[in-house]
Amino acid sequence: ERKREREMANATKRLQVAQQKFDGNVTKRGSAAVKITPKEEGSPVGPWLLALLVFLVVGSGTYHEHSRTDFRAPNHHHSARIT
């Protein structure tokens, strides 16, 4: 029975603390901080990451074009056989 009373007292204390915290927040509602630092305008990616992305896009496009191009002489497969 004594343990139950102690638990009830602890619960009541926790509720009181939570209520005080809530009341404090309610009275602060709508007030903004006095000093607001403006957010810097800038690119969401850094210059090195941007350079890497450009390198990869240009490089993959160049690689794709070179892999599609046939660098052999025309009619290479019809060349004369040496007998």
C-alpha cells in the first residue's frame, strides 16, 4: 500500500512539472527570437561535387560516343586474304 502511495505521488509530481512546462510554452507562443541570422544564399552542392558531376556526365557521353564509333577502315571485314 505504501509503494502505491509513493507511485501516485511521483506521478502527480511528474504531471505538475509537465503542466508547468506546458504553461511556460503557452505564454511564449508567438514571440520570435530577437536576433535572426539570414540564411546564406548559395548552391546546394559544393564546387568540387559540381565539377565531379560535370566530369562524369561529359566523360560518360564521350565514352558512349567513342564506343559506338567504328575506328576500323571501311569494308575492313572484306579485306583480301593472304594465301
